[in-house]
Amino acid sequence: MSENFPKAACDVLIIGAGLAGLTLAKQLLDKDPTLDICIVHNRKFPCPEHVHKVGESTIEIGAYYLADTIGCRDYLQDEHLRKMAMRFIQTDSLIDEAPYREIGVGIFPQHVTFQIDRGKLENHLRNKLGGAVKLVESSRVLDCEKQDEYQIVSIRDHNGNVSTCRSRWVIDASGRGRVLMKKLGLQKQSGLDHSAVWFRVGGKIDINDFIHSSDESNPFRDSRDRRCSTTHLAGNGYWVWIIPINEEVTSIGIVFDNSVHSISDMSSYPLSRIWLSKNEPRLQNYLDKRSVDILDFGMMRNYSYIASKYISSDGWALTGEAAGFIDPLYSSGTDLIALANTMITNVITRPDGLKNIPLVNRVMTEVYASYADTNRGVYPNFGNWNYLFVKTNWDTCFYFMSLPVIFLNGKIDEIEFFDKYSNEINELFQVHGEVTAHLRKPEAVRNDYDLSRYIDLRGSMIEYAHQIMILDDKSDKAVAERLRKNIEILREMAKAIIEGKNFDEVFYELPKRLKAA
């Protein structure tokens, strides 16, 4: 008999003690400390630090969720790196001192986000939960079946012993294991044809050491903290991430469209090294000179998928990568955990929570569909500087002016807000859909702009949208009014992209007008 033998019954059984499962358990207990929660995990704690999981970089919703909702702000500020937003650099095939192009900021943005060491964070969350949950380690959920008002869950431990647990709710947070998605046939295609390989290197990889320019027109030339960005080296059909985890470990990944590049050309570190030498020689030459240690290597072919349903009155729900994985481009994984966990928590803990299940499924379906639409057909155009400027800045402005306004002002906790103000929310997604559809057209953005080689986002619509996310007045009326104003702003920006071809001008002139008004 396993020492980790599960209880015969519990209120909530969570499959998986990764980031999604641990934060859900904490959120549930904060809302209802009387809940009896069991987590079944296929590994054993503590996690090795610097464990390599996709999702090392956070953006605004995910960072706020971890810091404020889960209560880790002081811990994250003390133990993890502050992130300097996203940075897009074109160095495609360039070597030595050849001029490059860059979009970014030179100072940390107003709202704090983080580069996170996933193993370290998950150990902290496990310790934070303490004995408040029953953790069954080195065990797997084999099956679950609905019987009367309960899910009967079959669990096998590392010795092969099988036991059962009766639970009111079963939440799948098993990551790409997708226990319930596979059992219930919920997986559907996202429409993305992307793959990725990634590896971690020992040591601090500082982009200032191999991508720099002392040109007086370069606003980033004196920004040493520039290395703290999630850096995207963008080229035809691909981008390469560089994410600093701490002073000793850096994560590097190659993400690409399968119609342009082949995973067989980079399916091992030696092969990916050859690929980088051809496509991003500045980075590979730097790695060679430093003789860095390669700590691990991973890859995912055709990584993208979504669920057809996210929660059921039968007593099950999906969160994290068990609910779907879209794309790493904008680091949205922790955002999606935050959205799903908050909605699951309210369904389980509120007396009237079950009535909102159809609404939760509708909202999550729309969010995942929009995220997929945002990333579809993008990478083949990343070698074009004009496209990269328009696409990434539109997407970022839309993000800051939509879901973070709803989440950071507490409206995810009030799910009825989505019904009450469905017209405003639908219109937000509609204008975004119009722009993304336009940008998928051949030659949609080619030679429309004469852009600087270095584009500083300070003073732009990105900075303005970032600063207006959190409101002093968090009433439904005030948040809805903010969304209406954002729709007007986004429509003017959309017109500049689709009709006026003057997005570069509007991008900097519009925030001046808005502030003056």
C-alpha cells in the first residue's frame, strides 16, 4: 500500500501539481477554506530548480494573478527577475557589427511582470499550501467516471497499486498529459501549424554583449537592463526567444512555421546549433565563444491545440495546458491559467456558481479562439520589418485594452459582467478580428512605412494603453465605459492600418491627443 494513499472522498481532486494545479488549489482555499482538496501528481516534490517548462515569461494578467490573487508579490520581487516587456529584434543572418533593427523599451514598464523559474516557483507554492491539501505524489490518474453526484477517480501509485477516490469535482491540470481531454474527446485543432525546439544554457546570456550599437539614434544603447526583456529574434518564418531565468540559467527556443522550416533540421542541439549558425549567427557565435553548458533540450511538433469545452455540470473542468496551448509568441500561458482558474473557483465556491457554467464555456471558447486567430499565419511575415512593427504593436495594444482591463479590475470574479456587457466585449474582439484578417492578406503590410531602425515604444500607444489598464473606480459602469473608449481608440488605429496606411503616425500622435483631452 502506497504511503501516499489518497483519501476515500474529497470535494475537489486536481490532476497535476504544476503551476495551474497549485495556484488553483490556493485560490480555491482562499475563497473557501473548508474545501477538502486532493492533488494527484505524477512526480515528487521538491521540483528541481530551473526545471524547463514552456511558460517562463509572464505578461500583465498572469503576473497580476501570481502576485496579487495568489499572494506571491513579495516572493516574486525578491526571488525572480523583473521583466522588461517584450523586445523584437531583426538580426536574420547578420553577423558581427552589421546594422540590425529593434522594437522595445529602455526602462521597465509601469506594471510589473516577471521572468519566472518554474521549478523554484512551484516548490514555493507547494510549501505555501502546506498541509491544507492532500498531495498524492508519484501517482497517476487512470480514469474517472460519473456516478450519482460524484466523480469516481482511479489512481495508480508508483508501485502499481490502484485505489479510488470519490470527488465532487475533478479538475484536469495535467498539462500536455490532457487526461480528461483525451478521455472525453475534447481536443480540437487551433488552426496553427507551428513547432518549437528549446534548450537551456548555463550562464547569463546578455543580449547587450552581442546585439548592440553605439549609434546616437539608438535609444537602447545605454540600457543594460534590456537583457531582462523576453527577446524575440525575428526572421522569415520563425522567431528565437531568449529568456533570462536568473544569473546562471538562460532559456533559448526556436519557434517556427512548419511551412517554412522543418523540425528535422533542428531536432537535436547539434542540429539546432547548425540552424542558428545559418539563421541567427550572432547568437550562435556568442554561445560558441562563451562555451556555454547545454543543460537540456526539448521539442514539440505541431504543439497547438484547444478544447471544445472547459467545464461541465458533471463535475469536471480543464485548466492550463490540459485546456489548451496556443502559441508562445506573446507569453500568454499564465494568463490563460489565471482566467480558467478564476472562473473554475467561482463556479465551485459560489452558491449560484453552477448556473454560470454555460457562460464560462462561452467566454473561454471565445478567448482561446481569439488567441488562436491572433497567431495564425503570422510567422512567414516576420522577415518584413513593416509587418513586424504593425502586427506586434497592434496585438499588444489590443491586449492591454481588452482582457487586462476586465481582469485587473476584478470583473473576472464577477462573471456576469461578460453577459451584462457582451456588446462591448464582442465589439472589442470584432475589431481585433478585422485587423488580424487584414494582416493575413498577402502584401497587407509591405512597403507602406519608412520606419526607423530603432523603435522606442515610450510615448507610443503601447505605453498609453499600458498605463490605463487599472482604474481607480472599479465599478461595472466605469470598467464598461473604459472598454467603450478603448473600442473607439482601437477603431481609429484599425483604420490607420487597413485604410490610411499611416499607423506609424497614429501610433505616436494618438496618445498625445488622448492625454490632452
